[in-house]
Amino acid sequence: MFVKRVEQFSGYEADLVVSDGQYNIKCHFSCFPPLIKIKEGQPVREILTFLSENIVSVEQNKYLIKKEENYYAYYLQGKVIALDKPMISIGDLIIMLHSVFPKDISIGDYVGLNVKRLDCIL
């Protein structure tokens, strides 16, 4: 995962488009102390959800990133890759959830969920 594009940057906060080369998603980034520069191509260590909800199993085994009305909000559909620290993959984008999966979800299942914001760590 890497920074594909820096859309806004104030030193303390940025809007970053994070990519795996195939899938792209806008994330919020904040830091203290402030950074001088964020470079395109810079590695992204983690993507984390903020307020993920409505996690459900889906019938179609496909990846989906759908932008919703709120600024950072998305509907995501991905493959469950970990249950103990809930994570999904969308292509090579690895997204850590702040919520736990329902008990009927297993590793390898595809799930859909709504998120209010995605944060990233460089």
C-alpha cells in the first residue's frame, strides 16, 4: 500500500489517496508533531476504520469500494483475513476494523460494511 496522491496537507492533517496499484481509497491522516512533507509513493503501514457498522456476509465474492455522501464515508466489500484483530482485504489493501465481526463470519468470507472514515498510518 502506498500514497498515490496527496489531496490536501496542512502539516498536521492530510487527505491521502491510498492505493495498491489497482484499488484506490481516500484516507484521513493526522500526525503530531507535524510532518514537513508527504511524498507520493510513500509506503502506508495501516488503514484503520473509524465507526465501521452494518457488517454482514455477502453472497458475491468480489471487492467493492463505493464512496458515500459524507466526506470520508464508504461502503466496502472485502475478504476477511483475520478475526482476532478484525481485518479485511480489498485487493492488496489491508483494512483493520474497529468493530468485531459477527459470530457467523469466518476467515475467507466476504463481508460488506459501512465506515464513516478511514484513517491511515505512514
